[in-house]
Amino acid sequence: MITQLTHITILVKDIDEALQFYTQKLGFDLHTDAIMPDGFRWVTVCPKEQSNMEFALMKAQTTEELERVGAQVGQQSLGILATHDCMKTYKELKAKGVKFLGEPKVEPWGTGVILEDLYGNKFYLNQEQ
């Protein structure tokens, strides 16, 4: 039986660049930064209030993977990021240089707006009603 989802892979061009974006701009915590015996670097980050859900920042290796960086799910949101105060978080992240596609809007499910990571992956920032 499957009990939970623990990691989501995000293909990146440069692990250090992605690590800096996710920790310094989005405010995620660095969870793991380890070099495996074969030289593979395993880096994960997580939201400050959810250490059991990690984003694995994986360096794209193949031509196919490089083509998918920033567009792993096409034009859809890769995920939904929860916040207690969408407008406040929007202003804080925007001041740090995070790109948004519009401004927060009140919708039937909450207040939200789409943001992009440094490669163009889209995330929906949401404050539940």
C-alpha cells in the first residue's frame, strides 16, 4: 500500500543556482545536500512548515531532460504552494525578484497567483478561503 508522496523531482540546469533560488527567494529549507559514493549529488529542499515533502533538484543530463527544464508539465502548474497570506507573500517574493504571472485574485477556492521559478516552472501560490 502506498502511504504518502515524499519527493517531487524538479529538473534544473545548475543545482547551486536552483538551490539559491528555492532557499533564498522562496524561503525553502535545505533538507539534504549529499554526494553519493558514485559522485551523484542528491539535493533536496522543502517548505519550512513541511519537511516531509521534498523537492529533489536534479541536474538535467540528457538532451531530452534539458529540453524539459522549466516545462516538465507543459504550461500547467507543477504544484500548489500554500500560504497563510497570499498578498503579503506575493509582495515579499516580488521584492526578491520572483516572477509572477499577474496579481493575486480572489477565486471560489481562495486567493492565488501563479509564480515561476528561475527556469519557468509554474507554481500556484494559494491562500485557502
